[in-house]
Amino acid sequence: MSLTTNPPPPTYGYADLPRLMSLMTGDEKHTAAATSTLDVVWTLYEAVLDVSPTTAEDPHRDWFLLSKGHGPMAHYATLVAHGFFDEEWLAGWGSWDSPLGLHPDRVLVPGVEISSGSLGHGLPLAVGVALGLRAQHIGSRVVVLVGDAELDEGSNQEAIEVASALGLDRLMVVVVDNASASYRRPGVLATRFAVQDWDVETVDGHDRSRLGVAMRQTTSRPRALIAEVDSR
Amino acid sequence: MTARVARDPRETFARTAVDLVTSDPAVALVYAEISGALFAAAKEGHGDRVINVGIREQLLVSAAAGLALTGLRPVVHTFSPFLVERAFEQLKLDVNHQDVGLVLVSVGGSYDWSAAGRTHQSPADVALLDTLAGWTVHVPGHADEVESALRTAVADRGRHYLRLSAEQNDRAHRVAPGRLLRVAEGSRAAVVAVGPLLQPTLAATTGLDVSVLYAPTVRPFDTAGLRAALPAAPVAEVVLVEPMLEGTSSRVVSQALVDRPHRLLALGVGQEELRRYGEPTDHARAHGLDARGIRASITRFLATRGAA
């Protein structure tokens, strides 16, 4: 769908992301998580979602929910690149006066749909968002990014089952799979969704061209995209 | 005209919720199997906004919060321990931290289904919810107070909790939202009776020189109403009679009277598990919340005034 005739062009391109991300420092532990999501997040805003700074509050916008909140750098950098907020915010992230935390707060950051950090909340929230939009006859897409280990939280299982049972065909989960889950059985990620009759596809999580095609696709079922990246 | 049987708070809630969801396209009803048969009328034609998530209470709260993010006004319902205690992080993060509003409606209260045992009891629900900001907590004392409480809660945009129990007073009272209602006058102490404990409290205080204040809403607590009802004594005497964990409202009363010398007796459900089944009346007696127990506690409290 198209909301605006003239969405503002991105302020920066993909090539600017390393520099934007380098402005954020101080959370070494989470750097790998941030870069593992970079190509997925960038491609969503560049080629999939219909949302911009001017439509960030529009009831008909597409929704992106970053559930894996401990890797917000890629999201922050992408939001800056698309003009949601100023580059100047990045340098002070995590400080007292900064709206940007090591886990994002939707109340503080334009373009951030949910506050996240505790795992296993984004997908259940997304089920509610998808239900709410459908009840209002709004066909927007709802995309939620989770990590493979995050899916160990049982709350996700509740959401996976109900999303399918209630036919939430506008809902897509992107699982950024860096093989970080403990006690993981081969193929469990795809199986978790497939057994609940989700539409499931696995792609290279750094191939932006394939990611774009895969993430634009919709079917009559909720969709899970397993985006494989280097293991942690 | 046939005599009316006593109305059930849960049925009154369900009938009101069905009316709200069928008449207002912004209202959604989300539940987890419990009471589903009572919502059948709303499912018809409004299935997109009448949502059963099955036995999935984490999702119950999270999905309701997601509905609220899209601008709907969710009414969320199941048994009290599963609504507030089991899904507490979802309340903390998906409701409070996301800064959305919704209306929780529980049944079961402290020991409605006493024969079911501890798993289906949640005397601490209000105390737990009270660790979060911005909740209005309604404890209606009669089925006929449920409808207005629910309509008030749904018409607002904030966070509301309606705690329903099958125990109820012999009649309903009209009370301005958020206020205490003075139902008995006296000069020795102010006794605040919460929700369905008004009736045993009135029975317990017969012949005692105390004011009785009825509280169908406990958060925010009507501190101005309490202060206005205090006798002009050097040391104010206050008694709380609450159908939930004893001391649940002690903090707010203490804050309200920070500038007044006072003594506070907080009656409520004890923290220790009884590990007994039986009837709700058995539990009320065991916790000292029947008329006899309340009277004994208040009499003892007043008799110890000034003792050092």
C-alpha cells in the first residue's frame, strides 16, 4: 500500500551505516547482536515497510517491532538514516540526557513502536497489534524481529499458536538466527512455525536482495523468515 | 412481577462487556477461556474484537496491550491469579512500560473458589499491581455497582483493574468514582470498609462509636475523603477492612496521614497459606474478616489506645 505521495528520501544510505553505528559506543557485549540484525533492519526500512517520519503516527503505517531489544544500534542507525531523528542523538546513547537506551523506549524515540529488552514480548505484542489493525480493517503489515535464542521464551509459543489459529496473514516474524540458543535441535526454528502452519522460509540474513524479496512476500498465513547470520 | 434473585457480579460484568463491545467499535474483549460462554452473544458479528486466546495468560495480557497500541480499548478477563500474578511481567512491560491503557477484570478475588485451594486464590493481587504506577483499582461490593465501574473504566483511557468477587453486600451504593462514602457516623475512629466487606463491617461496628467509610475504589485512594472523616482527636484512629492481603492499603493511608499523629489497624487476608478448602465463609472466619472477627479486632484496637 502507499500512504504518501512523496515520502522524504533517506538522509543517508547503507554505506553510511558503519559510521553512524560507530557513533554509539560503550556496549561492547552487544555489538555482535547489533550487526547481526543490520541487513534485515536496513532492508525492511529501505524496501519493505511503508513507514516514514511523516507517517510514523499514521494509523495505516506498517509496523516494525524490534523484540530483540538488546541490539538496537542497527535500528537506531537506520532510523537516523531515514530521518526519524537526528544523528546528534547517537553519540550520547545510554547517557542520562539521551533518549536512546541500550534497550529502546517507544515513549522516547520517534519510529520505535515498542519498548523492548526483556525477551519474549515483541511477538505476543505483535499478535495484538495485528489483531487490532484487522479489527479496524487496516491492512498494514506487522513485522517483528526476534532472535533465535529469544524463541526459547515460552511466551512466543503462545503467540505462534494463536497467530496461526486466528489467521494473522499480515504478521511476519523475522528470526535473526545466529545459532545462539542453548539446547538447540537441528531445524527447530523452522519446525516451531511450520508445525503451526505458518509459511516458513529460510534466507541468508546478510543478502539484502534476497531478504527484500522474501520480506515483501505475503501469503494467506502468518509468515516466518529465518534469516541466518554468522553464529555468535 | 417476579422477585429478583441476587445478581452475580460476573454475569453483570459479562452483560455489560457484551453491550460495550457490540455498541462501541473501539472496545475489544480479550479472554482466556474463562467466562467464554457469557461472551457468546458478542462473538456473533464482532469476532474481530472478541478474542479468546485459550489457556495462554501471557499472551492474554500482551495481545491486549498490542490492541491498545493500535488505539483500541481492551477489556481483559480471567481468574485473578492468572490475570495479575501469572502475567505480571506482561503488565509491567507490555502495559505500563509501553505506556498504554486497558481494563483488567478478574473474578475469584481472594478466596471465592475456596474449595479449589491456593492455586485459584490471589489475595495479593492488588498489592502486587500496586507496585506499578497509574492503576485505578475498583473493588465493587455489589453486582449492581459493577456496570457503572466497568463503564467508567472503559470510558477512560488509563489503566483500570476491576476486582470482582462473588461475595457481595446486601445492597448497592451509589458512590462518586474514586470517592469514599460515609455510611455511619462516629467519633472514636474511621473504619474504611473495602468492597464486599462493608456489610460485615457494618454488622461488626453496630453500637461502636465509629465512622464507617465505604470504599468501592482503592486506587487512587480517596485520601481527602479519609482526612475529612477523621475525628478531631489528638491521635487519629483508622481501621482498614480489606478483602485482600492485610496491609494492602496501609502505605497509602500512612502517606495520607504523614502530618497527623495516628494509629492504624489493617485487617485483611493473612499472608500465611491456610491449606484449607471449605466455603468462603470459612476463610472469612479464619482471617478474622467475618463480623465477629472484625468486631473483636476493632474493639481490641480501640481498647489499647494510649497504652504504652
